[in-house]
Amino acid sequence: MEMNQVITLSQFIANEQLKYPGSTGDLSKLFRDIKLAAKIVNRDVRKAGLVDILGEHGTINVQGEKVKKLDVLANDIFIASLKAGRDCCAVLSEEEDFFHEVNRNAKYVVAMDPLDGSSNIDVNATIGTIFSIYKRLSSVGSPVTEEDCLQPGVNQVAAGYVIYGSSTMLVYTTGQGVNGFTLDGSIGDFCLSHPDIRIPVDGAIYSVNEGNFSKFSDGVKAYIEYCKASDSATGRPYSARYIGSLVADFHRNLLKGGIFMYPGTSSAPKGKLRLMYECNPMSFLIEQAGGRSVTGEQRIMEVIPTELHQRVPVFMGSKNMVEQLEQMLNATTVA
Ligand code: AHM
Ligand code: MG
């Protein structure tokens, strides 16, 4: 890239599309709508600290409007943008019990967590939006079915996230690698800043809510002990880093190398994170960046979903770290 040459997200997507002569451009339009919603959510996230001044959730703010919680607001913003763009047939959102039919004449289903890690808003920590895109299975024009929204991760056409951190970035894949774009507020556009992101094969960071340690399986406990043990040959002990905001923890490990874990526990055997709009999109991204993502028993993207809001245990990150963990899980299962 020449100095001063900026490539915006829209330009990048349009260039990518040229590689597929038969493509209709519908996916590019869907990205346009996601990008617009991300910019609006970004604006609202950036003034979240003012919510006490403007009014709490459920109260009436100074403009006389009812104030919504930011995650509810983000959900409304994304759905409104996807509705206006007309290229999305249905949205499955963490914020709604059932999927939301948007336009039955469109072919793409969007599964999303409009504002993940929202408990971090109060403490001004990084949060994010996660999205996953599928082609519907039923025919265009017919009512959208639950099966359209319950496809395995291997069927994803695209996936990505927006991270509202010290800067705002949109990172996505369409199965041709992973690219990251940083929002330049002065021009109001996402610009290519992290081309072809690859996760290091080895990492030195482990990310897990270790407060749950006593409830983890013996295999997971053994792996965490391994991360903490001293061994100069493998660079251990590793560093523990856990924000408690998936997008933030994931983004750091993607760039630096590491493993993110949300295992099942004795009280919640399937863990906490949701398959359709948290684990699958992040797994598509990590695999496209050269990493690995598993439940402990199988590849996350091969899990056949049975419920819209299904949870799965997840271990994802640098390939060698995840494989080391899998070996230790197998060893304790066999023993
Ligand atoms: P949310 O969808 O209710 O925001 O919860 C998901 C978040 C993830 O961002 C994060 O990885 C996880 O919950 C942290 O959970 P815990 O506090 O149990 O460690
Ligand atoms: Mg979430």
C-alpha cells in the first residue's frame, strides 16, 4: 500500500467481490448495513458514560424520550439497519427469544450478539458486537424457518465483530482470511489497518474465568496448572489475561497469540457462551486466521445446533495451545 493510500471497508469488499464474477452483491450490501449500524452503536457507546446525565434505562431523558439500555438499543439499531437494507431475511439475536423475520424476499440470515459484554459498560471497559451470516436453506420468498437459523458453523458465509475499544474496529472473514478495519472518526469510515491477520501458532496468554476453577473438569484444571507451571523451554508460566468481555479477550489473543477458554462447569456443563452468535463466528475467524476452536470433544463449527440460544463449552486460540489442551483433556478422559 502506498503512503496515504486509504482503503475503506466498502472499497475492500467491492474489490473482493470482483474475484467472484457470478456474485450478486447482496453480501456487500449486507455489510454496508452492518457497517452503518456499527457506526451508530459506536456513537452511542461513546456517550454511555453520560447516561446518568441523560437518564437511566426506563426513565425519560431530557429530550422527553424513554431511555433504553444500551444492549437493547444496539439490538434495535442493527435490526432497523438490516430492515432498511432489505438483504437480510431474519435476525437471530441474543436480545430476543425467537428469531426475527426481517424480509422474506432476502437470502441471508444474520445471527448476532448486538452488544456483548454489556456488563462492562458501567466500568468503561471494551465491549463488542458479534455477527454471523448464513444463506437460508428455505427458498427466498417463503416464510423464514427455524432450520434457516439453526445451521452448523461450517455453513457460515461470513462472520465478524466490531470492537468498541480505545479505537473502534471491524474485523471480518468471508472464508478468505481475516481482515481488520479501524474506524477513522474524522472521515466516518472503517479503513483497512490489519490486513490478513494470522494468529501466532504458539502463544503465551491464557484467558479464563479462574474463579470457576473448582467447578472445572480434571482435564481443564490440569491444563490451567500447566499454563501456570514454570518451564523455560516453553516460556511458561504464561500470562493470565481476562477482561470478561469476549470480543476484547478474543481480539487480544488473535493479535498476540493465546488461548481463550469458557469451559463447562459442574453447575453449568455447557458453559455460558452461545453457539450461534458467540462461538461460531469467533471460531470461523480464528480458523481463518490459522487457529483452532473446539468444545473439548469436537470442532465448534461442526456442532449441529438444536436450539437457537444453545450454549457450548469453548476453547479457542493459537493452534498449538488448543492442541496441547485437547491432549490433556483426552488423557484425563482415558485415565
Ligand atoms: P453477555 O452476552 O451476557 O454479555 O455475556 C457474555 C460475556 C462474554 O463477553 C464473556 O466472555 C463472558 O460473558 C464472561 O463471563 P464470566 O463473567 O462468567 O467470566
Ligand atoms: Mg453475549
